[in-house]
Amino acid sequence: MDLAQEEPAGDGEMEELVRVSTANIPNGENHLQRTHFPGMVRKKAYIFDGLGNYYNKEWDLAEGSGQEFCWYHVELPKGKQKLSQSAQYLIDVLCPPLKLQDILSLVSNGPFCGHVDGALVFRVNSPGPPSSNFTFRLAARVTENSVITISLGRVPRLGFSPVGQSLLSEIPSIESPSYHRGERNEGSGIVIREHVLEFLLTMNHSEEADNPVPKSVSNLVVHIIDTHMDHLQDVVTKLEMELDSVELELDRGGFALKKEMLDDRRFPKMHLNLQRLLQVIAHGEQVFPRVKEKCSSKHWFASEDIGSLEELIGRLRRLKENVGFLANRVTAIQAGLDCWQSEQINRKLYYLSFLSIIFLPLSVITGVFGMNVGGVPWTVQKDPALKDGFRNVMGLCLAMLLLVLLCFIFPALYSRLTAWLRRRSLKRTWSHNRRSFLKRTIGLQERGGYLRI
């Protein structure tokens, strides 16, 4: 059936596009009207003519014909929904023509790459909570003339937008402290705030308007994996900047800041996020080489795109090394905080020991004068049979005190004695060797000979 010509999003004109409608949808059933979760997922549909132009199209899940190919993308919401809820969202927007096995292959957790119902399906879905910024889910179903992708939340640079609508295509001026909201300086163009500039500095890619339009399905697959890699790189860059700022705060901060970081468990949480990120990268290391291997056998997959996939796999390995370095830095900072906490505890114990040293003699004196022994001075006990009791108790206390002091002093005395004996033996050996060497050299000088080797 012929559909009305749509307005092209890029430059140039194109003849009316003929779209292939799906034959397995029953007549009279409108897929858009029977959605059970309207507005829960974001959908984007493009059609490419194979000549460098793309067009927005309706959501009919039809495949292209000839050089044309279609791309349908679904963005799942980032929330606390269960995995079964995400599957219901996909069933709502993708069935028909997709079947249940297609939905399960796209939404399940873990890495996967294989053929499902004649189409190449790969996914790198991490099993973390969907609301986390370190949970990445990307799945794709690739055929010769159609690509269907599912992502968790928005993936930067994944979609396409008309040229000239990007923030990076403007001539900006940074907002100054004296700048009032709603005012613009003449000739300065768009005014951006400082936090927006800091956010743009964390991006490892350009905006959507600068994306090269794919001319084949293989170009589109490379573009999807490339944007996934850029998304991972953005998260790693933000972690690096956050870690640098935290290290600077620790150098300048004092007791309160370090105590707050320990109470908030900031670095253990950061280490856990890095481990989740490493899990996502590990999934990519398992899936993307298999994608390259399976795509190399397809006649519609270009050879230069195989080389691009190989470069992306190497980039993924380098990114894994970088994340490993960040994990080591976080571990070192946490170890430093643990040492600082131990020092604080030891200092408090030192103060407690100092107080114990002060009050221990007082407790000894009160204990001595509180004993029920005759002969204690300044008492009224005059029994001659108990006149030596005080002397015996004081002698016992003195013996116990000498024993305790001997236990503390003996290791130091023993180490000093062994060190003195070692130095004395070394000095004696050196003097003996020196005298023997002088005797040999003097004898050789008198004979005028040479030293035998």
C-alpha cells in the first residue's frame, strides 16, 4: 500500500517511499490503539534510503525494501520496575510481528549473541537495578533490512536529529555572575550556564546532529555499538572527575569531612559501582567478538565495518584497564581512610592509657590502706601477732611490680645486648681482616712481587 510522502529530515529531496506493511497483522486491528501502557516507553522509527539520507516514519515495524532499511528503537524507563514489567512493555510495542521468544531474547539479563527466528540477536544487559546509573541494557535484533534496538533510558548520540538543532552548533557565551536570567548580551548568541559546560566536558562524543548517517545495516550496527561504548566512556569520565575532586577535598578537608565520608560509605559504594561497570564491560567482551564473527559471514555486512567492530573491541579492552585503575585508586583512598580511622582510635586509646597511668597509683594506695591487715600505719590495731603484715604485703607488691617491669624491660635489654654483641663481632672480624691484609701487602712490597690471584 502506498503511504504519503514524509518530510525528509536532512538535505535533498527524495521520491515517495514505498513501505512494506506487515501481512501478519489482522485487518481492522490497530496496533497503536491497543497499547496497554501508553506513554511508558519512548519510541523512535527511522528509514534510511542507503544514500546518506534518513526520514522519520510511523511505528509499523515494517522492513525496508531494496537499499532501504528501517530502524526501530525503544527506550525503557529507568525506574524500580521488575524485569517482567519491562517484558510487558516490549510485548505491548513489538508484538506483533515479534513473538515471545524474540521478546525474551531481547529483555533477559546477561550476555547473549545468536540467531533467533532467522535474525541476529545480541544483548549486553546487566542484572543491576534499573534505576542505577551503572546499569546498562542494550539489545538489538538485526536482519538484512531492519534493526530493532532496546535500551534502558536514553543513550546519548544514539538517535538522529536535523542539522542545526544541536547546542554545539551555536556560538555560546558563558553565564557570568552579573548575568540576569532572561537577558542576553547582543551578539553573544546562546548563553549557557557553567554546570552545563561542565556536563558537556564529561561527554566523549558530539551531539546527535553530527552523527554520520548510515548507508547500510552494517553501518547502523557499528553506530549502535559505538554509541554504547561512548556511553560507557562518559560514565568512566564522570567517575574520574568525581574521584579527582574527592581526592582534592580530602587533601584540604579535616576531621569532619573524613568522618562524613566514612559514615556515608562513599568509597565502598563507588567501588561497588565500578564492579558493576566492569561487569557490563565483561559482557561486551563476550558478546561483541561473537557479533563480529557472525556478521563476517553475512553478505550484507561490509568488510570495512568488520574492521570498525575490531577497533571497538580493542577500545573496550582499554576501557576495562582504565576502570581497573580507577578501582585501584578507590581501594587506595579507602585504605588511607581506614588508616586514619585507626590512628584516631589509637590516639583515643593513648589518652585513656594516660588517664589510667595517673589513677593507677591512687588506686594502689587506696587498696593498700583498705586491706584488713594489722600493722598498717595510722591505725589503732596494736596486735603484736600482726605487726609484720604490712611489711609482708608491701614486699609482695614490690615483687609483683619488679616482675611486671622486668617483663616490659627484658625485650629491650635483650635486643640491645644482641645488637652490641653483633657490632663487636663485626668490628673484631674487620680489624682481623685488615691486619692480615696489611701483612700480605707489606710482604709483597718488600719482595717487589705481585699479588697472586
